[in-house]
Amino acid sequence: MGDTPSTVGIVGAGLIGRSWAMVFARAGWRVRLMDSEPSQRAAAPELIRAALEDQTRHGLIADAAAASGRISMTESIESAVEGAAHVQECGPETVEAKLALFRAIDATAPADALIASSSSAIVASRFTEALPGRARCLVAHPVNPPHLVPVVELCGAPWTSPAALEKAHALYASLGQAPILVRREIEGFILNRLQGALLAEAFRLAGEGYVSPADLDTTIKDGLGLRWCFMGPFETIELNAPGGIPDYCARYTGFFKRVAAESPSPDVYDAPNTTRILDAWGQGLDAREHAEKTRWRDGRLAALVAHKRGQQ
């Protein structure tokens, strides 16, 4: 970045926007964090400061105060993106909202700035087709919270330029994230489609009484999740058969083919299946408990990130 830090405009100061602000700020960028809602603007600085201090305690950042000082709040898109080298949109997950936000951002951001959406499932072609600057627009889908979970899925529309995708890949890697390229548009991208497949089977198994929701969670966090923390499914099965992936396919896919033939139906997410799951799950969290559990999760993630960095 040279002697003069680059500036990022972040549109939306909710959970994802605040998290992206920390990612950029701790990498030395100046951050303009925008939200039209006064309560979001008022709450963001203290929430960010506390989260950065938590990261300092885990050794993930050297100077929380300096990073926090690089973040400023603003209430308009124009003031957020003027002169920015990059724009990260973190607005509502609706096509209508993204159409409006991208029109405003594209009309104001410098011509050489990338414009990336944090969209979780909506592909960029649905809200960038009519834009003059559509070639520099893409999705950069993070995982909540991106300041602790580094993967970011980069997916362009058919008209997104290859140069924009290459620039985005280099940019997110320079921030310490783990960018992956989604080679063509698909709703939900990669992570959420994988998560959706697992969730659907989890809802079926728990809803139909094969296992309790708590024991299913144990199966993931103390089973599959331990391996998946440091290797993916292909690398996992490479080691699960003496002859690697071809041997695994020959030995075990008869069972998986039978499972695939009876995939869960969409109604696993509806009553009465969800009613049975909720009855078995028990009392949900109130607002205070939810906040405490979120802080616990973020602390565990920070410790895990620190451990993985130490093993590289």
C-alpha cells in the first residue's frame, strides 16, 4: 500500500459491516463505515473497539487502538466511497436493496475502485446488469464473522472483468483473508450450498427422531468438525482409504449413492418437523444469553485462529 494507506468504503454497519471494518483497519487501511440508521452508527465504534481488544488478547492484532482509530463513521454513501480504492457493500439481503445500493455506489465511487457485495446467496448478475461500471462489480461473500473466519467467496457476474476478479483475489489475500474463486454464478455460492446440504440432513435426522439435536451438534463439533478445521472433504477422504480418493469411491460410494437418492425434501424446514426439533432442543436464548453466547463463540474462534496460525 505504500506510505499512504488505502481507503475502503463500507456500506452498512451491521454485524458484517463492522467485521469487515476490522479486517481492513487491522491491515492498515483507512475505513469509512457508513450506515443511514443513527442507532447503528452510534453503536458501531464501541462494538468494534471491544472486538479489536479481544483480538489483541489472543495475539491476532498488535495495536487495537491504532486499528480502531483508522475507522470513521459516516451517514451517506457519497461520503463513504468518495476517493475509496475499494467498496464493500453490506446491506440487506434483498435484490431490491442491492439494486439501490449498487446504483448509488457505482455513480459515486472512483472509476478504478472495485465494488464488492457481501451477499450470502444473491448472485451479482441480479443487481449489476444495468450499471455503467458493472465490469468492476462482484460478490465477495464472507462468513460471519469475517474478522475471525477468513474464507471469502469471490464470484463475478458474466460481465465482471477477469482483471477485477484477479485484483479482488490479491486484495483479500493481502488482508489476511482466504479468498476462493467461484468460477460461475450459482445461488448460495459454495459455502452456503455445502452448509445447506448438511443442514437439510440434520433437520431430517433430528426431526424424524434418529438423534437428538444436541447429539447431532456433538457429532459435528467433536467429529466431522475436528477434521474439517484443518482439511476439507476431499483431503479427508484422500486419507480415509489406502488408495486415496479413487479407492474411497470404489469402497464407500455405494452407501453415499443410496443416501443421495433419498435426499431430504424442502419440508424438513417446516412444521411439523421443525416443531419436533424445537421441542427437543428446549428453551431458546434470550437477548442477554444470545449476546453472551456470541461473545463466547468469537472468543473460541479467536483462540482457534491463533492456534492455526501457530501451526503453519
